[in-house]
Amino acid sequence: MGRLIRVITSRLVQGFVVALAVASLTFVVVNVTPGDLALQIAVARHDLESVTPAMVEQIRKEEGLEGPVMRRYFRWLARTLRFDLGCSLVNGRPVGEELIHRFSYTARLAGAGLLVSFLLAVPLGIASGIRPGRGVDRFSELLSSVLTALPSFVIGVFFVLVFAIKLHWLPAAGFTGIRHMVLPALTLGIGLAALSTRIVATAVADVRSRFYYRFARMKGLGGMHLILRHGIKNAAIPVLTLLGIQFAHLLDGAVVIETLFAWPGMGRFLLEGILARDIPVVQGAGLLIGFTYVAVNMAVDVLCVALSPSRNPGEAPP
Amino acid sequence: MKKRMLEVNDLTVRAPGPTGGKILVDGIDLVIRQGGLFTLIGETGSGKSIVAQALTGTLPEELSPSGRVCFDGVDILRLSAHERRSLWGRKLFLLPQEPERALDPTMKVAAQVEEIFKVLRYSSRRKAREETRRLFARLGLSASNEGRRYPCQLSGGMNQRVLFAMALASPANFIVADEPTKGLDPLLKRRVTDLLGELNRLGKTVFCITHDLLVARRLGGNLAVMFRTRIVEKGPAEIVLERPSHPYTQGLFQALPENGLHPIPARMLQEMQGV
């Protein structure tokens, strides 16, 4: 039990550090890019012809874009620590509310994508791992390398061409019903499954080669009992650890896939924020992504500890 | 006379190769009766482990055995791989050398014993737990303390005893122990040897393979000495150990620390090879 608490506290501290680093980095990046921010905001709110120098100066004052960089940084940091992410520079709406709304869309897409990848990777990975080097294994290995090499937008465009434009089975873009989720979730899930199938296969093959697995067989165990009690549980540890790492890919992928399928999630929100140089949006989205990443990794570590209290999280089986 | 549990006739194992291949085990004959205790002693490379593998059906596929290994009236050399596997845990139990590698690292040790009761004896969960507790107590372990730990949290000796609890839990009556004392310190070695004797007293037929004369002496029962692929001497342990008749067995005795640690002369070994 003590180990579990240690893992959680260390992850919480880590989460705080990551959040601080992410926030500071986005602040730095946004501030070192060339160009006058106040002018760009003015252009974004009105249009190029009607902007006057007076309007730019007013925006500079209102949005706190004046004064030395360090003072602006600490002022912003103090606000962020109170969970006040500020308002969008473009439309003036609070970033926090918008983020929560957008996050719920990304979470739905990510959940569906993970489900797809699990449904593909677990059975295929186990089938490959049980007979390494045989037909199923060769096939899944080839498929994985091809799919890993293909960027997700290629897979996505292919799906849109086939299922939306040619066959008219599913909508190409939008977010009004579950039908809209099928293509983006498939695109995301297949991209994830390409890697996780191999990880599952390797983990299963590794457990099967261990002496405790053979001994469990010599004890007279077999069939589903052997696979469930001695196989899956041991193989799950490296797979779960990978899942945490894959989450980064999931969030990266979300930007591409959300843009492709016009899905109103965090990824697109971040992208729109970056294009409009909407600092509070970029910082808020960056923070939330960083936090989510740390939270998922903490969940993975806790699960690994629960599965095997004998080991430190992330450590390979002996 | 008790019924014959295991009868080995003219067991020969060849490694693959030209001109019939190298002979690894040459014409072994053995009889082990039900409830008996049998020790096969020999040096590394004498072929004793190959004999154990032939007995348990774990012989590597490329080795071709001939002869007969009748186990409970069935010649296991004639069985398919699947049929041989069906004997594991039901008719024979292989006690492995290294408990740390044999136990599942992510499962509490008591649960690893309980599952034998549940799967192989169809016991209820409660009965399995009760029986495991009893076995643990008999072996000096506590089911509520050590039983709730993972293998890596226990000492080598405790894990060793968990394996013995598994052997006792198993419905198999024939226990094959391949070098059970390998790499153990003298104290632990004596304990493990005594546990093997305990298994035998509790009704299991025990077949022990060792290179250690002291283990063989402490175990008692019947003994066969293996030297360069052949059995050179066999009989009740006390007689073979008291009055060894084969020069190799005599040499082994001279090599014991309490007998002066005399190495077996190379000349003697060369002569014996011609036998």
C-alpha cells in the first residue's frame, strides 16, 4: 500500500512540474515569435483595413501585453495558478469553459479510438504471440509496418474517399451523431493498433518463453485458465506501460484527425489558437494536454503496481 | 511386492548426426515401485538429465529415444506430445530446480498452490484454501503470512517449500526432482533433501536426480550410479554407498571432502571408458 501512495505522490509532483514547464514553454514560444501581438489581435477582431494605431494601443493595454516580459510572465502565472486561464483574445470567451467543452469531444474520440485499437490489437497480438513466426504473426507484422509507416491523415483521407465519397455509407465530417464518430475513431484506432499489436505479440511471446509459464503447464494447467491466470496478467504489464506512452501519440493524432474530420475537439481548438496567435487558448490547451498526459501515466503506474506489487512501475519483468 | 510405477527397458537416446548420431543415454534399465524412493546419481554430462527428460516427456524434439519407458503400464515414448502433456500434473509432477524462475512473479504463492486444487482436483474455493493452509503448515509456512506474498518477497528456501507444497497438492503420485539441490548452501541442501524424504513418506513416489553423493546418502531408498551414458551400478542406497563395487563409484567416494578430497585419477577414467 505504501508503494502505491509513493507512486501517486511522486506522479503528482511530476505533474505539477510538467504543467509548469508546459505553461512556461508555451508562454515563451508565443512571446519570442516575431510580429506585434496587439496588431495581430486587432486584425483578428476587426479586419486589416479598419485597424488604427489607436486600436492597437488600446488592445495592448487591455490584454496586458505591455511592460517587461518577466512581469507579464509572473502576472500570467499567478492567474493560472488560480485556475484562471483568461479569455480568448479573439472572441473574448473564457478559455476554461471552452476547453472543458472541447475536451469532452476529444475524450469521446480518444475513447472510441482506444476501443478500436484494443479490439484489433489484443486478439491479433495474442494470436501472433502464441505462434511467433507463423502465418498470423507474419501477416500482422507486415500490416503493422505498413500502417505505422502511413501517416494518419493518409489513412483518414482513404477512409473518407472510400466510405464517404464512393460508398456514401458514412458522413465525411461533422459531429452531430455517433455515425460521425466512426471514421475518425477508425483512423485513430488503426494508427494506434499498428504499434500495440506488435507490443502485445512481443509481450505474449515473452511470457510464453518464461519458465514459470512452462512450469504452470507442467503443473497440469492448460487452456483458458493458463492463458488468463498466468499469461494475460504478466503480458499486461508492458502493454499497459506502452498505453501511457501511446497517449502522447493519441493527442498528437487528435490534432490531425480532428482537423481532417472537422471534429470540434481540443486538437482543433489548439490549432485554431496557434493560427490566431490566441495566447490564452494555446497556453490553456497546452496545460490541459500536459495534465492529461501525466494523469494517464499515473493511472497506468497505479495499475501496474496493482498487477504486480513486487516491481517498481516501468521496470521490466525479471 | 508393490506394483511397478515406472519401468524403463533399454532406454537409448541419440543426438542427431551422421552415422546414427552420438549416444547420450545407452541402454538404461530401471524399475521404480509405487511409493518408492529412487536416486539417479551421476556427474554433469553423464546423461542423467536426459533420462529425466525422457521420463517426463520433455525431451527436445530433435533427440530420438528408443526402448521402453512404461509409466503406469503405458509406454510414454509411444505417446503423442499432446498425450504426454496430459500426464503432467495428473500422473507425474516435475519439481524444477530454480523456484524463483518457476513461480509466477505476479501471483501470490498461496494462490499458485490453490489453483492446483481447483483445476486438477476440482475443489471448491474454500476447500482449496483450507487444503493449502494445511500443506503450508506441514511445510513450516504460514498461509496467512508467507502465502499472501509474491515469490520475490520470499527467500529461496521458502519458495522451494512452496514448490514442495505444489508437489503435495498435485494429484500426481510420481515426483521427478531434477537436481533439486543445485546451487543451494549446505544447510538448505539438507532441508530440501529432507523435504524430498517427507514427500516420499506422505505417499509420493520420488525419483531424484543429483550429482551430490551426500544428497543420495541422506535420501536413502534405491540408487543408480550413471557414468558416461550408462548405469554402472545400482541397488539399495546403503549397500551401494557402503560397498561400492564399480571403480567410478569408489572414485566418487575418494573424492568426498571427508575422505580426503582425492580426485578420480584420469588413468582410471580412461580405462573405464573402454568398458
